[in-house]
Amino acid sequence: MRNRSVAVRTDTQYAGPMRAYVDESEPGGGRDHTTYVMAAVVITASACEAARVDVRAATPRRMRKLHWYEALPGQRLSWLDLLRHAVSVLVVRYDGAVARTECRRRRCIERLAHELELRQVHQVILETRGPARDADDRAMFDALRDRGIGKELRFEHASPSDEPLLALADVACGGHVAAMPAPHDLSSALIVS
């Protein structure tokens, strides 16, 4: 079991308040209970609207949201270019013992909260998973704050149809799992177990 730290800084400069958009992936369609991937795409508040415009323009009409696993291979390559809006892209990967999905997710969230706090990100937007699962996440964030992790982070959930920038985290997860080439080294990750 190991922890390894890798984060990718893009050419976008750190300027002003930063937000992190977070999504997850379970490689193997949820049948691999030893792996879980979570990505955070950090964007300055001032760059968000331009990034939203680009994500909407890249979303095919047949899709209600831009989603990696519904895309054609050529679309995936072009979508990786959308990550140019990011200040940094962080990928946290659980590689460990067999564990329930929520346990693997909590391990990833814990490390991600720590890494985002180090980067002075104050707002974190996660894709909603429904009222019950969102409540589980809020309980996790409260427990982390009680332990002194993520005290400065504000967490919220949003639907990808309401917040297109969540698609960037989906692209980062998909690019990591597929080990796609990009200007970002998406094949690397922060490893938790």
C-alpha cells in the first residue's frame, strides 16, 4: 500500500479565487472493488464562464451532458484539450484491498480535500449522486473538518446539466483510466489505499 503524489499544473496562471470541479470513475464498470478514481479540475473563478462556453460547444447534441464513456475515440482526444482551462488537474486513485464503493470514495475524498487545501482552493463542486449519497458526502466533509482537514473548503453538489464544468473532471477521470495522451500526465495519480 502506498501514497504517491502527482498533480499537473497547466499553463493557466493562478489568479484569483479557485474552484475545483470533481467527478469519479469506477474502472471495470464497478466490478473492480479494489480501484476507484476521483479527479479534481481546478479553475480560477475568472476563467469559469469561458470554460463553460467551450464545454457546451463541445457537447454533442445527442448527449445531455459531455460524458467520456459515451464518446467516440476522436471526441475524447478533442475533449482532453478542454483541460487547458485548468490551473491544475489532480487525480486521486484508490488502489488497495477490496472495499465497498463508499469506503473507497471516502479515502479519495480525504486525500483530495488535503491536496485542494494545500493549493488554496476554497470552493469544491462535486457531481450530485442523489440526496442520500450527497448526505453521506456532507457527513464525510464534516468528519474531515473535525479532524482539521478541509476547514477552509466549501463543498457543494451540482448536476452536470446545471454545471457543465463537472464534465472536465469526467474527462480527467476518463483520460486517466484510458491512459490517454495529453499535455497533462493523466496516467499518474495520487495513490491511496
